[in-house]
Amino acid sequence: MADKLIIFDTTLRDGEQSPGASMTKDEKLRIARQLERLRVDVIEAGFAASSNGDFEAVRAIADVIKESTVCSLARANDRDIARAAEALKSAARSRIHTFIATSELHMEKKLRMTREQVLEQARLSIRFARNLCEDIEFSPEDGYRSDPDFLCRVIEAVINEGATTINVPDTVGYGIPELYGNFIRTLRERVPNSDKAVWSVHCHNDLGMAVANSLAGVKIGGARQIECTINGLGERAGNCSLEEVVMAVRTRRDHFGLEVGVDTTQIVPASRLVSQRLASSCSRTRRSSAQMPSRTPPVSTRTAS
């Protein structure tokens, strides 16, 4: 029997970071229901600790979704993780997805933490999360640009603490398919307990290769989860397109040798719904901008410079 490829949809979290893609709670609920009809395995409903609005959206989605796993993002700290667990407590199936940066640039400039501090924070966050939820995903932010030796130490440590999925992001869309696929394979070969977790890929489309990189992570690297969005929505150039990876794996089963549980007859309705919500959001943004007082004085009142 062929292995299953897990489809992790992050339209409602990472996809919402696309310019003009802000959604209301009701819009997120409609999309979540369509994602469940699409039979995606995991719905990342939001980032519960980021705002009251996101918390309420995650909680509302957790209340109604019964088949797909509902997930919330959380930074690697107790407050974020507890907030995610609270939002997810009514879910039939829940997952907490926690992350911390591991690249030298991010650790030094953003976190202002040493390697050992990041390693310890990652370990403690997974330990705390496992007390609240059995299904825990860990992402080393900017993982593809991280030092492989250090990254292996972090991944081994979080698996020991109970992480069930290891997601390796190409956060800035820097990867090339062969190189990214080999990077995933090298990590899996070097981490002693790599077989204790599902490996996942999360690729951005800055160089136009998010789908190709994700598929290379699966075929070359041995990952068994792809993080993706409807219509490839996402910040900057976007994320890996759900519809493209699903159809690639389904159509070329002879090459990938994997099963996907997605109901492909629901791809077009999902794409249309997200496009409509995006158009509605852009319309709201334009109206809001039109109603805001201008910060630039009329031409007639400007002084010459």
C-alpha cells in the first residue's frame, strides 16, 4: 500500500498574510467548511495568540470542523501555546504548531538569542505543549538557511520532547528543488530519531519554485506532509499551491508513489470561494482607505520647496 501524503492547508493563517487578504471570522468559517469538504488533512485556522480576532476565529473553526485536524500556530513560549490550546479545546482533532527561528541571522537580529538559548527554548516549548495536546508540530523558522549541524541538534531535541511533525520551512523562498530536496534528506539521515516524526515541507514562491521545491522535498527528501494554500496565497510571492501539488501527486502517482485523500472535485469550488473572499477583502480595504482622512495637504495649501 502506498504511503499517504498529508495535505496541511494554511490558507487561513499564512495565506491571510497575502496583501489585501484579511478575512472576517465568518469568511474564515466558510473557507474552513469548504476545506473540510475538500478533505484536507490539517487546517491551520490561525495564530490564536496574535489577536482576539484570530483567537475567536480559531475557536469558531474548532467548534464546527469534525473530520480535518484543526491547528493553531504559536511561538515557542508558554503564553502562545496555552492560548492556542484554549482556542482548540473543542476540536475533534487538534494540533499545536510551534516555531522558533534557527538561522544565524534570525537568532542574532530578531531573537537576540544564542544557539544554546534557542535550543533550550525549543525543547521547553515542546515539553509544555505536549502537556496540552498530543499532536505537536515544530518548525525551525528560516530552517533552510540554518546551519545543518545546529538544526540537527534542535530537531533531535524536540522529537525527544514529543514533537510529532517536523516542518522545515524555506521561509524566504530561497530554495532550488534539487538542493532543497537533498537538504531534507540529509536532515532525516543525520537526526538519530528522525523516524519518530512525520517530516513536512513549507515553501515560499519568491523564485517561482514553491511547488517544485515541495515536491522535491517529498520525492528526494522523504517528507510526507506538504504545507500549502488555496491558489498559492501567501505573503510576498505566495506559498505552495494546494491544487498544483495535489494534482501533480495524483496524476503522476507512477512517479511519486503516494496517496492523497483530497477530493479533487472540490478544488474548483474552494478556489472560487477563496478568490471571492479575497475580492471582498480588497473591496473593504479600498473603501476603508477612501474614508480615511488624507495625510497629504491639498495642492493649493502646500508650500513650495
